[in-house]
Amino acid sequence: LREVARLGISRDIDAPGASVPPAAPASATASAAHCAEITRDERGYVICIISTVFRDKTGAAFRIVECESRLSITAVSETGDYGLFQINAIHASKFPDFWDAWDDPRRNTEMAYFLSGGGDFSVAWECKP
């Protein structure tokens, strides 16, 4: 979370009483462009993408990613989980376009946002925030 602050991303991380409706996150193009502008390394880009998509649920999302993949965009588990958020292959038939680029940090993060209903990690992830 210090990394989020270091990158100059302003937001209340897991602010008490804050909620994010499970609506679509910020424009994918805008978030990717914004993150590419403010950071020059892969780790910073990943952290920026997570922060941009999950907004006030950034802290929880970041803890999930640290536990699930250790921030590795190419992480693949023995049980068929892929990318930063370790999205399970069971979703492949429902979301075939996603599987063309599961290792894209933005797309993996946006799929996690969708599957979590906007940041509720209580059901789908083995790791908990």
C-alpha cells in the first residue's frame, strides 16, 4: 500500500464506510494510459492498474494479489488459476475473450473486479484480504 502512495495515486484505501457499486470500473483505455504515464516499471504499472480499477477496495485487492500470485502477471497454478488474481479456468467458456490475454494486468484485474462484484473477495478467492 505504501507503493500506491509512492506512485502518487490519491484515494482512500479501504476507507471506513466507503463502498464501490459493482458497476464497470473506470475506462480500461483511460486507466491503462494513466498508469503507463505515471510509472516506468511493471510492478508500478500493476499497482496502478489495481488501484485504478478497485478504487476504495485497493487495499483488499492488493492483499489478494500478494497472496495469490505475489504480483506475478504470468503466475499459473497447478489447479488452473491464471494471472495476478489467479482467475480459474472454469470461467474460460463464459469469457473466451478474456483468455486470449489472461496475463494482461489490466484485463486480469478487470475480470477479478467483475467476478468479485466490485471487490467482495469473501467467496471466490482462497486468499482473503
